[in-house]
Amino acid sequence: MGDFVEDRWEWKLTWRRTFFYHEIDNVAALLAEIESGHIHQSSRDFLWWKPDPNGLFSTKSAYKVLQEAHNNADEDRASKIMWRLKIPPRASAFSWRLFKNMLPTRDNLRRRQVTLPSYSCPLCEHEEESVNHLMFNCSKTRSLWWEPMRWVNRVGPLPTDPKNHFLQFSQWNRQSSTTKRWELLWIALSLSIWHHRNGMVFNNQPFNPEKNKLKRLLKRLALTNPLKLLQEHNKGLDQTYLREVAKEKKHKLLTMLECDEHDARP
């Protein structure tokens, strides 16, 4: 835990695991707080509960602390908008992970000390794969965001941070119905990019926006409701899984029948 060195206390902390990226600021704040305290070798240690003037812990004071922390929490605007949208739970969970930089991109895996043959972007192989690069700055995906902007003659650069990108991409029209449509479009396109990226990484499916389903998705978004596409995409993932399971069971059944036929031969 620590020891006195030349009449000064030095903390020697050990951790059970490597920190996630979103935990680093909390750890830095903890270290700064404990370093600010002074430990005297001649003084006796005792426990003191700061929220109570008498230093005594009580469930009432703990509940009050939690309530104040909850009321003072200022959730970012992008997350508030996203949670209000009536979209499938899978799309909400994906968007939340995207905003929090919690997707298993290769830079996040490297921080967690996961060994990979390469940490480069699997689409362009020019830069390290991060959420910002993969979704908004990769040469393979950048044009997918320019395409819908071209529909309404919008020009100009977009941020590479997911939250700011979401706000600038969608919050440009004063009509609430139009704004909501662009919010849904952003989520549908982001989820589709991630889905196709995984198809390339795990199933060796080619990623070519000019030829694959992403371009067709954009054309459909121009004519239909993005919410319907999100629901179809959510259902489609489940149907794909079921088809794979059915295909595997069919293959096993055919193999068993062939074995039985072979054993039955004289």
C-alpha cells in the first residue's frame, strides 16, 4: 500500500488489472486526491466520514450523497437526444458504446493489452483503427457521410468525435421531424458501417462502399423511414444468425445420413 521514505509517505499501489480507457481520468483523480493528504508517522489512523459533520457514517447521509451526485450529473446533449429516440435496444446500446468509445476497435484492444497481428484499420490499413478514424475519417467510409449531405447541398467538414459528429450532422434543420430523420439516419449508417466492418474482419467479406449494401442503404434512406431500416437491420441480424444455425444443423443431418448409408452397404 505504501511506506515512509525519509519521513514522507509514498503510496505504492498495485492494481488487479489494466485500466480501460474511460477509467483513466477517474484513477488520475483518485491519485491526486490521496496525494494531497498528509500522513504523519506519529499520528493514529482513524476513519472519518466526510459528508457527516461528526465523521460518522449513516445510510441516510450516503443516500443523500448519491442523490446529489445523480442530480448534478450533466449528461451530454448527444446522449440525451439518442436515449429519447424510439429505436431498437440494440441500436441504442451500440450508439451509447460509440459515444463512450467502448467499441472493441483495435486501439481499444491494444490499450487492454490484447495482442493482434496488426492494429491498423482493416478497411484502409493506413492508420491505427479507432472509432474516430473508422467511422468518420477512413477513406473507405468518409464518402458515405458526404453522400447524404449532397442530397441537401450541404458542404463543409464534419468533426471526427462521435458526439460532435452526430450533433453537427443531424442538428441543421429547424423542423423537428427533419432533425429526427437525420438523427435516425446517423445511427443507421453508423451501425451499418460497424456491421460491415465486422463482416470483413471475421468473415473475410469485401468492404467496397461503391458495390456493397451500404450504397444501397443510403439510397433507401433517401426514400424511406430510417427507423424502419433500423428495425429491419435489427431483425436481419437475428435472421442471419438463425439461418446460420439452420444451415449448420442441416449439414450435420446430411453427414449423419451419409454415414448411415455407408454403414448399411454390404
